[in-house]
Amino acid sequence: MDNMLKSAFRWLIYLLSTCLIVWAFIPSVKPIMLGIAAGLSVSAMNAFFLKRRVGMIADAALREGSKRKGLGFGSRIAMVLLLAMYALKNPDVMNLPAALAGSMVMPFLLLAAAIAQTIKENSSGKG
């Protein structure tokens, strides 16, 4: 799991740096690139928080008598809502559809990393 998350974060950093380079050199697409970059950042924070919460739930499941905890959906959706409110209030600075699209990238990167890792493990010559 950690290898998949590291791979997904690496690709997210590549996408984020590409967005920031385009933002710096092409003035006509600044609001779109800033929206995508902010969405990618929120997506990364959400993935980090989800990983942390899943680890906490796994630890709580090993201990007896502990209360069952949720996955913290409220905090993750609140970050996306804050991003959307900022983009809605400042449309000349940040593009709302780009920000929302950027905030949904990390699950797809994790899926691609999981598929790549599965293919890599299955093609190792065993079986």
C-alpha cells in the first residue's frame, strides 16, 4: 500500500509542477492552472488524511473495547468545499471547474498505481 501511495504522490508532484510551470509562463490560462494546482493539493491532503484515518481504524480494531471510528468524511469534504467557495468567490483568480476536477485526481492516480503494481508483480516470472 505504501508503494502505491508513494508512486501516486510522485505522479501528483509531477502534475503539480507541470501546472505551476504552465501557470508561470502562459498568462491566458492562469486561473485554470491555479485551479488545477489547488485541486491537486486538496486531493493530496485528502489522500494523506484518509491513509492516516485507515491506519487509526486498523489500530483501533486490534485493540479490544475501543470505539469504532469513521473515516473522517466530513473533514475531507470540508476541504473541497472551502476550495470551491474560494474559487466561486474569486473567479478571476481560480477556475471553479478546474479546481473541482483537480480535487478528484488522486483516486485515479492510486488506481493507476495499483494496476501498475499488480501487473509488475504478476509478470515477475512466477506462475
